[in-house]
Amino acid sequence: MTLPNAILFDLDDTLLVAFGPAQSQWQRTIAAFADRLGPLEAGIVAQAIHTASADLWADPGRHKYWRHRIDEARRKIVVDAFAALAALGHTPPPRAVGDAMADAYNALHDDELAMFPDAHDTLDRLKQLGVKLALITNGAGPPQRAKVVRFALEHRFDHIQIEGEHGFGKPEERAYTHAMAALGVAPHETWMVGDNLEWEVVGPQRLGIHAIWHDGYGVGLPPGCPIKPDRIIRRLRELLP
């Protein structure tokens, strides 16, 4: 496939291994707090947190609010999980234990952030080939900017667009049109690469952008998924000719 004039990249779970390991990270965090959870079994707590997390992030309005308060969101998830367990007759630990567990998860998550193995090399090669690159990421400004700096991404992109710094984000139409204007390209000259089917496939396709879904964890499309990416890749290096 001939390379386009520009590629717009998502950050979390596209270039960065971010939320994919969440289940393992929660399990390890809960295990570390086992002696503070009273009679609650680790497996029950893990399932309750998984359910509370899915409920919180499933609603677009709540998602937009809490992604700008990500550390607080994890505390809320634990509070909601313990409340659900209490409603079932279990005895949850004090609120302070839940907050400490959420904070420990946040620290573990941040510590284990990492680039996908071929991310830097792919970006560098694309730049060498003359492709204009933009990074478009949702979330609060300071934590997302910290990731950009930590993983040496500033010099690799011609345009970096963080929702918290610009006041708009995916899937708003201007999130894509603003980035394309910054690069001086039109939709038919542009690819969008990301892991979120709504934000990096449906939204861009409406504008005529070639939408590539990065299935970096090899999970495949959900059964019966009506969304059809223009292309699916398992490794970022698949973007290269």
C-alpha cells in the first residue's frame, strides 16, 4: 500500500502499552492488599472492580468527565465496587483502604507504561519517508504531556494535540480537522491509526480518512461488530512499505 501524505496516531494502547494490562495490574494490586480486605476474597474483589470499571467507562458522558480525572476515577471504581459488594451482603474494608488500593494501582499502572516494541522505529522510518505525523490523544493535559516527554515523542511528531490542552478531543470532528489543518493535508491524503473503534475508525471514516485499527493485544473485533476498519494491523511496523 502506498503511504499517505500524513498519518494521525492515537497514543494509549496504540503507541503505548497502557490499559491492556489493567486486569493483571488490578489482580496484583488486590493481592498486595489481601491482608487488609478482611473476609473478602481477592477474586470477588477483582470481579467487582472489573464490573465497576466497565460501567464507568461505558457511558460516553461519564467517560469524557473521568478521563480528565483518571486517578480519581480509579478511586471511584473501587468505591463503586465495594458498594456493590456491600449490597450483596459482603463486608467491605474502610474507605481509606479502598483509596490506598486505587492509589497503588495508579502507581503500578504508571510504572509499567511502555512503548509497543516497534513504535519508535516505525515512527522514525515514516518520518524518513516523508510522512507528516500528528499525535491526537484524549485526556487531561499534564499526564498526557508527561507521557509524550517520558517516551521521547515530542521530536517525532509534526503536531501534538492533547484534548486537555486544546479543549476538544475525539470523536469530535474538529479533533481530526484541526490536526489535518496543522499538517496541511486533506482527508483523502490521511490515515488515522488507533485502537478505539469509535474514535479512530468511525469518526475518521465519516470525514473520508483511511481508518486503521491497531489490534495490538490480538483480541480481534468484537463478535457481530458493525464497525469495519479500512485495515487492521497487529504490529505498527505493518504500516511500513
